[in-house]
Amino acid sequence: QVQLVESGGGLVQAGAALRLSCVASGPGFSNYVIAWFRQAPGKEREFVAGIGWGGGSTSYADSVKGRGTISRDNAKKTSTVTLQLNSLKPEDTAVYYCAAKFLSWGRVAADYDYWGQGTQVTVSL
């Protein structure tokens, strides 16, 4: 079973930047696509960004394209996926979740196999 642990959320002002980290571990973790999703109150969980197992392929939601950068560092026993979000807006306020999907890409939350506990990001004016 893959374990995912997120960190880096918090309260920031609009226009600021934030870095979220997700540490993945467990059997075969390097074979998983890792993605960030977010869920605001009363809304569906939505895809934010994802990165392939090797770190060479990435994908972004239109809402963060140009403001977000996802990267991945694979070590022997863990993989750390970082999401850098710049020029934050109040509409970026949500709980951000790290998720893992075996081998293939996807933007649908229900297709992901493992989830972290989530980290709150709040952007104030």
C-alpha cells in the first residue's frame, strides 16, 4: 500500500506563493502517477496538477497553468512531489490532496488508488 503525506498548507495573502509537498512511500511507489487535487467547500474535488512516475511528464489544470509547477524527486525509498503555486488567488482556497494512480494518467479523482489526508490552503485578500 502506498502512503502519502502532505505538508505545506497555510494561510497566505493573495498574490503570495506557496509550496506543497507530498511524500510517497510503500511498495512500488515509483510506479505511480502522483497528482494534486483540491476541494473547496460545497464543490467537487478537482484535478490541479500531476506528474508521471519518472517526473518527465506533467499536466496542469487550466486554473493553475502558468502559476503552478509540479516536480518530483525519486529517492530509493520515497518520492517527494512538490507543487509550487504562485500568484495565489482567493479562489485557490481549498483542501489540497495528494493522490497516487498506478502507471496511467487521469484527471478523475475516482480513478486514483491512494490519497493523503489533505492540507488546507487559505488565500485572503
